[in-house]
Amino acid sequence: MTENDDDALSLDMVTAALRADSTDIAIYARVLTQSLGEALPPDCVKVERKQSMSERMRGKPGEITKIAVQLGDLQMNLGVQHGRPVAEICRAVRGVVLSRTPVPLHEWIQALASELVTRAQENAEAAIALRKLVAGTLSPSARGS
């Protein structure tokens, strides 16, 4: 991918897409889960939910409590505790977390965007997925879910 491409993805574009709706952590978790889940291979995004008894009885999925994005040996976790975001960047090898670093949400977003852009520059499939992420997150229809 060259910098002259009209549709080249910049770090700023991806960061802006990932920041969309981040002020309301519940909405942000839903949008991020949907966007990343659709844009990345299925084994890259894991979602943990807390389900009340009534949600189980009604077949509702429950509230998102944690999103884990696995990109190679980088694992990026975003959780919600007491209504506040808890972000961490981990190094994991074959599913074993070797290091865990808590970071502010804006730093987590920046690190995720940077990693996604790097992967997109190295891989055509990743570039397509990232374009989907940017288009889906920034479109009004993605926010209505």
C-alpha cells in the first residue's frame, strides 16, 4: 500500500474510528465489539458478558464486561468495572499472558490503532478488514446497534 492511495488508512483515521463513542463505555463496548468482530478474523476477538437471570430467560446476550483482542503476541483487553473502562496491554504466547500493563483508555486506543495499521501495511486481508472497521465504526448505522 502506498501513501498516494486515495483510500490509504492513516493512523489518525483508525484512531478516530476506534475513539468513536468512547465517552459512553457501554455504547463503546458494543460498537467496538461489533466493529472488531466483523472486521477481524473470528479468533482475534473474544467477548465476555455478564447475564442476569432475566436476560438468560429472555435469550438476551447480557452486558459486555470485557473485550480481548489478540493480534499475534499482543493481547489488548478492555473491561468495564463499576461503569468505568479498565484497559490493559498484555504480551501473551500460546495463550499464556507473560506481562500485563494497565493503561489509560486513550493509550489503549492508540496502541490498538497502531497495531492494526501495522498489520494492514503487511497484509492485504488485514487492510481490507481495517477498511471495514473504519467504515463501519464511523457510519451512523454502526452506532444504532
